[in-house]
Amino acid sequence: MGAFIVRRLLGLIPLLLLISFAVFALVLAIPGDPARSIAGGLDADEDRVQEIRDELGLDDGLIEQYGRWLGDVVTGDLGTSLFTDRSVTSELSTRFPVTLSLALGAVFLAALVGIPLGVLAAMRPGSLLDRALGVGTSFGIALPDFFLGTALVVIFAVELDVLPAIDYVPIEESPVQWARHLIIPWIALGVSASATLARQVRGAMIEVLDQDYIRTARAKGVSERSVIGRHALKNAMTPAVTVIGLQFAYLLGGTFIIEYIFSLPGMGTYMLGAITSKDLPVIQGVVLLIAVIFVFTNLVVDIIYGVLNPKVRVT
Amino acid sequence: MVLLLGLASCGGGESDGDAIRYGFDFELNLNDTFDPRASLSTCDRLALEWIYGTLTTLDENGQPAPGLAESWVLDDAAGTFTLTLREGLEFQDGTPFDAEAVAAGLTYLSTGEQSREDLKNFVSAEAVDDVTVQINLDGPGFGLPYGLALRGGMIPAPGTYDVDNPDDSEAATDPIGAGPFEFVSFQPGEEIKLARFDDYGGPLEYEFDELELRSVGVGNPAVNALRAGELDVIGYESESQNVIDEDSSLSSNSRLGEVYAQLQLRLDEPFDDVLIRQAVNHAIDRQRFIDVVKNGVGEVAWMPYPEASPNYNPAVAGLYPYDPARARELLAQAGVPDGFEFDMAIPGGVTDQERQGELIQDMLADVGITANIVPLGTDIATEYYLQKTGDAFSAARPASAEPVGAVEAQWAEFEFVAIHNMAERADITALIEQAKVAPTDEERAQIIQQAVAIVVQDALEVPIAFVPRNVAWDSDRLAGDIGAPSEICDPVDLEGVSIK
């Protein structure tokens, strides 16, 4: 297992280098003179254009620019916002935990609800329960998270006054309040994710339960609980793990609307502001962070595969 | 469900204490700097004004009134504007708010990209004595009393800025002013905490100890947070009026000022033809706009000033009544009988603005004009004006502090908006300059009316409706009446408000 992990880690190095170059090269995607474009186009103030050019080091050669940028990134310096003069690293260090809390909680909730629902549906395919869950998951997938979030706020925060409507409390300040402020966003994001997961688990379980070794186990008198829990679920979890990993990565980059509705100061709102003002260092910093997390999420998924299916470890 | 119930029972944590919690959208309004010189958004005033106060203020009628300065004298002939400060004022760090500090502060502010716009014709400032500041001008000083009520009159404490190195100022992150509230802390995107400055010597009086400015999204998020008791005061759009009226724990106020919904035109193709501009004016049903977008509250706008304004020109009111047939005739005369297409920029993420844009799009479609809606981000100045995103801009035009501002900013030469809209007019500029040196308010108003006549007759814009600014508050928690702001970027008036 150790060798498997080491192989996977070594394989990440060229991938991370490629990602870093792609993120750096975002500056090349800006048509014309990037400094002038960021400063406001043809009518931009010349001093401001030169200021941006100096800040981004655009007068140097491309390789030199990349080398300097990469060196800074490796030492944790993601640059400074062109508009607020705040360190990107510093901003991300306060905003990333917010988005991470959102994504992790939603995915955890999705797994907590989606996996058991999928297993239940698979155990009785075609039954009333299975059909009801099918309708329910369709509804859950179709329901927009911002609509659900707003509805839950009205019910639980406004009418019942039992949960907060806005704001974020860091976990180190109060774990209970941290959770209270996030429970509605978690549900809003988790419903769709759990519905998708439930369907995935159901499909995989039905396929596994139809295998010969399951039939053999049942014929040998193994209890249904053991058949499901020890034999079938482990093998059906492989695609589910992929879905969970993808959902987590998607949530990291796609929670802007929920962050806005609940006034959560996460990466989503930070990124949106950067995109509209062409704040390149911020865009690069956020994209790089999300890309790196995506890569390591895939690594974790691969490792879990290895645990679930030892045959994978030798490939 | 168990988790939900468990967490729900762990109530509290939203300690109110002695703080009034005022919510607005930081992403939309604030530029993340506390330095008035570095501020690139007029709406930074929502935070800065509490900390710095201003040298002058504007009264209910929009007229200059004493602030941290108790009086002033303008001498256009001598090219001087002399301020007399209140005695005994201090900055929040204990340093004297005296003439020397104010003169240095004004010199610093005169170098800011936007703050200098509030200090028109400023050349230099000097301390005559401890409380007297003489500002030297190279043009009319008419606008100064208005500008000193804005960022141009927000004086940072000496030591928080370096005139030789303005970009390295501490004021951006650790502001010290002479306003009624001291800066305590700032969580970007979350909240700004302020504490009452007990030695504040200005004209405003507050009856609460702490003020928390909290970031909350426009519309439903803000209204829900207010109803849930997590905010005490919010501004809101007209679409939320019914919800607020139905909640007995909330009170609200509205104020019709000089903010008006407008389709601002870039006078380049296709709007370089006066016939087309007049056609667009005739295509807009202004009363329907008020009924649909503003819940029936508002006043039809025929020009940049409301009827109650001395600058209102009755001779050109109603020049473009709603008349789709006439609009089509004008389009035919302009050589586009089948209409044309253009990009209409709108502020993105603001429900009211989206409704406005959609309604305008719908009305123009009736006469064959296709308006493609292009939502802008938070940096409107860069996107619409500098990057020329869109051929026209549907939004709410902020009120201007000084009487000539509404016309000057949009059509006078060398003004930012006029330049980037290709809308500079020498004839309007000449009238504005005359208005600035007019000996009486009446004569000034008459001259401005002449400029307004040009604006309307040449259809340089499409004014739609004067819209109310609204404020709602938790009257179960707060005592007192809260005045609605007159302008988009004005903070709410919390004088006389206390926590029950």
C-alpha cells in the first residue's frame, strides 16, 4: 500500500507543474496588453498601466516571469491583489476554511443520507420504496440549491427563529455555532448531492447484488446483513467514492450563490469580485488552490480505491 | 433531523449587546479600503463617514450645513475658500483636529483619483491659525461646500498617511478620523466593527455605543436576516415592501430624493442620432415602470431633476410622452424603420436593476428595438466606462451633492462620465460654469434650467423615474425613527436611535 501511495505522489509532480504553468499562463489569455486591459483599455491612465506592468513583472521574459512566480508560489506567496493591495495568501487563508466547511459538510451530509438511501432502494428494486426514492431523488437533483436555501431560511430562521440566517462563525471560536450557521447551507447543497449519490449507489449495488459470489454467499447461509455490509457494499462503493470526490471538488469551486445568500465570506464571493475586476493575482491564486485540491482529492479517491479493491494497488 | 433539532436547541450566540447592526452588501459597495484618498467607490462612504465625519454635511434639502467645520466663506474674486473649524476637536488618537491637520489632509485628498473630484479647483491649503483653513482655488469654489460633505471632506489623522508615499498609507487598513465612531476591526467580506468616539465634537449625536456594519446580500438575504433578528437596520428595494409591511416587528421609511432610474446613453452609434434617442424616449412607459418595478412609489422623470427641485424646467417636462407609434415614426425617419439592436449594460446581481433592465427591454421590443442585456460586475466604472461594455447603461443615477452635479457629471467637458460616454457638450459646459458663479440661488437655478432644456431637447439620456430609497429596521429592538437616505451611497441616519 505504501508503494502504491508513493507511486501516486510521484506521479503528481509533473501534473502539478503542468497546472502551475497553465495557471500562470492565464495572463496570456488576456487579449492585447494585459496591463492595459486590466487598467481599463485604451483610455487607461498610463501611470496605472505601468504600475500594473511592474506589479506583474510583465516587462520580463516569459520564462523569467514563470520562474519568479513559481518561486513565490512554492514559498506561499500568491501575490497581492491589484485593487485592494491585500495579500492573496492572507485572504485565502481566511476564506478557504469557509468554503471548505461548506463543501465538507455538504458532502458529509450527502454521504450520510445518500448511501443508505441508495442501499435501501437497491435491496428492493421495483418496490414502492424504490420508486418513491426514484421520484424523490429526481426532485432533489432538479431543485435549485439557492431556492432551497432561501426557503429553509424563511422557515427555520425567520418563522421558527431556531437557526441563523446569515454569517459564519469559525470552528475554533465555537464548534457548535460554526455548525449552527452552516446547517442550512449544508442542507441546501447536500440535497442535490445526496440525490445524485443515492442513485449512483443504487445502480452499483444492484449490479453487485446480481454477481455470482453474492448468490453463493446467500446459498451458504450468510445473513443478509453480512451480504450487504461485508460483501456487496464494499464493491459498490467504488463508483460512489468517485462521485463523492467529484462533488467535493465541484462544491469547492461552485458555492458562490450559497455564500451570497448566507453572507458567508468564502472563496466564491472572493473569486467573483476578482473576475469582474480582472484582479489577476487573485484569480490565479484561487484557480491554483482549487486545481491543487482537485488533484489531491483524486489522489485520496485513488487511495480509497486501493483500500476497497487491492487489485488496483498493483496497477 | 436529530442533528437539526440538536443544533437548533443550541440557540443564542448572536449577542446583540450595545451594537446596532446595519447590513448592506460589502461586495457591491465597498472597495476594501478605509483611506478616503484611495477609495474608488462613492459607496465607501457607507463605512468611512462614521469614522472620519466630514467637514460639512448636507441637510434634509441637500444644502450644505456645518460639520466638523462650523462655517466657511467663499471669495471667488480672491480665489479663496476659508473654513473655520469647531474649537477643541480631536482625532480618535488624541491628536488635535486643527487647521494644520486639516490643511495637510486636504492636500493629501486632492491627489486621490476620486477624492479630488470633490475638491474642484483646489490648488493648495494652509492653516491661517488653529481653527482657520484657507483653501486656494484656481476656479469657482461653488461646489466645495458640497464636496467637503463627501470623501473630499474626510480628513485622516496625521501619521496615518504619507503625502510623498500615498500608496503606503496606514489609513487604508487602520483608519483614524475625527468622526463619531472609531474603527475597531474589519473582517473582509463580513463585518466592520466601530465603537462610539466619546470625544467626538461634531454636530451629530448618537445614543448607542457600538455600530456593526455587516455584509449581507441585497434583497431576500437582507430582509430575511432582518426578520430573523440578525440585523437591526437595512436598506431594501421596493419589491420587498409587502414582506416588510406584513411583519409587525419591523418599521420602514422611504424618501424620494434625486436618485433616478435612467437609461444612460453612450453617444456613439447607434445613439449618435438625436432621432433615435428621441424614439427611445417615446418608447418608455414611465408610469408603468413605477407601477411594476417600484410598487407604484416614485415620480416620473422627464429630466435629471424632480419637480420639487428649483432646477426643474417645466417648459420641457413631458416632451416625450409614452407613444410607441411616434417612436416608430422617428426610427423610420432615422433610417431604421425595422428597429436596431444594441447592448444594454445593467449592474449585475441586483434584483431591482435586473427588473428594470428587463422591463426596458420589453418596452423597446414593442417598437422593434432589441436590447441585449449585459450584466456588469461590481466594478462598473471600469467595465462600462473604461472598457466600454455596452452601448447604454440601465441603472439608478446617484444624486449629486451640488446643484449642477446631475448635469455637469454627465455632459460637461472633462468630466469622467461625459468623456467616456462621448457626451461632452461645450454649450452645457459654458452654462454650468456660469451657474457656478451665479450671485444668487435663483439665478443659478435659471441657468441650470437652460442646461436642462438642452439635455431634454437633444434627448441626451432617457430619464425614467425618481425612485425612493428605503430603510427598514427592527422596531422591537430599536427605539426612534430612522431616516431613509436620500442617495444610494448615503449611510442611514441613526441620530436619536437607541437600543431598547
